[in-house]
Amino acid sequence: MASAARSRVALPALALVVLPLAAVAAALVSQHHFGMLPCPWCVLQRLVFVAIAVAALPALLVRTPWTVRLGAGLALLLSLAGAAAALWQHFVASSAASCNLTLADRIMAATGLDQAFPGVFAAWASCADAAVKLFGLPYEFWSLALFAGLAVLSLVLLRRPAAAGR
């Protein structure tokens, strides 16, 4: 029984690791091959996607009830934070003349990732300049949709680990 419950956790946990990393990979392709330079809110969302994948990794690898709950809970909180960042980017930051020294800028500077990995985490454009569409939808709405999907996957995982302990 425990083996069946552990395998029911595998697919959502795998999705919580792979999908956010795929989103970052897609953002990097957009940036480095298509010239879509990121703004501070874009790179903050990249960081949140990576954090979701890292948070879900123990749920995927260990699959005990507490690692699944912990990973899914953190992934849920991070997904909600990422959704808030995407909404802020669209409704506030993209209409501002400058997005320098915003919360996103300060967070990225505090992590030092913008200096350590500038090709991934450095902001190269203002939020207004980075406002582009992909298939008719603003780029941040694609991010928002993925954050919502990751939140749902996190909720699915939060409901499943109780069976793993039986």
C-alpha cells in the first residue's frame, strides 16, 4: 500500500520540479536567442520558479509524508508569491516609467544572484520595455498561468501524503 501511495506522489512532484525549470529555460531562450531582455520582475519570477523546483525536490526524491507536505507547502506559498509578482509586473510595474530600485530589484540584489549569474538573473530592461506578448498574451500572464498550475499541483500533493503514511 505504501508503495502505491508513494507512486501517486511521483508525477505531481516531478511536475513541480520539471515545469518551473522548463519555464526558466524558455525564458533564457527568449532572452538569449530572441533578444527579449528581462526586467527586475521577470528575473524575480525566474528565481521563484527555481525555488519551487528546489522546494519540491525532496518530495520527489524521498516521498515520505513529511517531505511531501513540506515540499508541497513551500511550493504552494512560492507559487502564490510568483503569481503576485506576475500580477504586479503587469498591472503596476509595466506602466511605470522605471522599475529600478523596486522590491524585485532589492530582492535580486540581496541574493547576489544577479552578480553571480548575470545571464540568468540580471535585469537588462525596464518593465515597460520588457512588456512583450507571446501568442497574443503578455509574457507575464503565461508566467501567472504556470504559477496557478503549480499551486494546483501543490494542493494535489498536500492531499496525497496522508495515504503514504498508511
